[in-house]
Amino acid sequence: MTHINVLDPGASPLDYYGFELRRYREAAGLTQKQLGDVLNYTGSLVGQIETARKLPTPAFSERADVALGTGGLLSRLVVLVMRSQLPAWFQQVAELEARATEICTFQMGMVHGLLQTKAYAQATLGTIDETNLDDRTAVRLARQSIFVKGEPPVFWLVLSEAALYQEIGGPATMREQLAHLLSFEFDPRVNIQVLPFSAGAHAGLTGSFTVFRFTSDPTIVYTEGYGSGHPTANPDTVKDCSLRYDHLQAAALSLKDSAELIRRVMEDRYGEQVA
């Protein structure tokens, strides 16, 4: 008799992950509850992941790899699982983030997803639609794993000062988010500059954009609309946006002065208030 929960491992990365987790668990002679006890999760959660009804997390995958002796298979698969859960139009962008050697982005209204905290990401994703919010937040945060791989990209962010004052998720969330930005202050691979209000008219007034550079592939420029993304390797667009980015960096505060402004806004606007 065929088991009702048998998965087709070729159906999706999530199905493949569940299939492999069950295969390794059964080879180890463990029930779902026993594996859950070892991993400090419930047996129910193990079952939901095995049947592709729940997303695995990187932490779950790391523990399962150790407990089941998979050689790191699940940790490698979870990256593909998370990427497959992104909106279809954004999956290509996540691949660009993973392959790029340098990412240069200008953001007008909010902190870039690669530097968002959990609470800030949840607040932005849940603005209109709170469906599966925990899973969608986990998927966004999983993109940040590019910073802990063997050769992480160099990341440059020019952030409009307005984003520091746009209160997303409340004062505590903003305080945590700005503190997170400051945690990169002495990281040479993650560089944050603030474009101050005093810059006036600037080269990024037409909107946010990102430039992806690679070791051997052509440079790609990415812009975004509502529910759609627009990557292009058109030489004229790349040349124009690269020039714009140079001007934005020149108009922005230095790395040191940017950190000082972020710290000042964090303390003055979002600091602990005494009643």
C-alpha cells in the first residue's frame, strides 16, 4: 500500500528536501518524534517538513545535518528551498545576489532587504498582506546567507536619510534596525553611506536601483516596480546607472559621518523614552 505522504522529490526543492530528510531519518532508525527530541524541535514539525507543509530553517538544517550525518546536504538544500519560495519575478535577483562579487545599491525609502532585521522585514512584508508572514520573512532573511559564504560579495549601500526617519514597525524596531546597520561599521565588505537631505537634487531622484558586478559576466542593473523586477545588461543602462551611483557616493556622507548620523538618529528619535 502506497503511503499517502510519499513525496515526488522532483516536484520542487521543498519536496526534495522533505524526501531527503525522511530518507536520512529512516536510515538512522529514528521516528519523527525521536529526531525532534534530538534536534530540540517537535516531532510534528519534523513531519510537516518531511511532507513539504512547512519550510525548514537554516538552523534546523544545520542540526539535522549533524544528527543524521548528511555531510551538510540539508544546509545546502535549504538555500535552494528558500530561493524557490521567493516571488517568481524575484528569484533571478536572488541568484544575482548569490553570484555577484560586488553589489552597489541605492535605496530611497527603506533599508535594503540584505541588511534588514527580522522585525523590520516582517513590518515591511506585512504592510498589506499578512498571509504566511513568518515564512515570507524567513525567506527574505535567508538571502543574507551570502554574507557568510566562503567569498562574500563587497556590498555598498547608499541610503537616503529619509529611510532613517521613516518609522517602520515602531520605535523599538527602528532602534534595532539602525543598531544593526551600525554593526557593520568596521566591516570592510559591507559599506553604508547616508545621502543627507542637504544633498538636495541628486542622481537617484528617479528611484532606487542596484548594480551587480561579477568576475567574468556582464554587469547587471536591477530596478523594481510593484510586483515586478527589471534586470538588464544593456550597456547604455549599465553605463548610466554606474555613473549615477558614482555621483550618489560622492554626494553621500563618508562612512564615518554616516555611522555618526545613524547613531544620532537612533538615539535621538528612537532612544528609550523616560515617562
